[in-house]
Amino acid sequence: MRCATIVSYVNGTNALLKIFSKNRKEAISIINSMTIKSFCAYIKKNIQQNKHLII
């Protein structure tokens, strides 16, 4: 997913995954079950709430 690549490049993979779950495997599962549209919407909504996770 292009969006995931861009977000993880800018913020780091761990920061991206922690937006979805503290558990890495669970976060990957959640991301893989989403559509591109729902992934992007979730990131836009939650990235501000999880600013402390972003380096």
C-alpha cells in the first residue's frame, strides 16, 4: 500500500503500527483487513491523537 509506505517512511514503521495496536502482529492484521480508503481515513483521524508516538 502506497499510503502505508509513505506514512512508515516519514514516521517509522513502529509508529505506524502503534496507531493501530500496541501488538505488532495485531496491527498488521488490522491493516491488512482494511481497504485503502479506510486505511487512509483511519490514519488521518488517528495520527494527531498519537502524535507522541511519532518521532
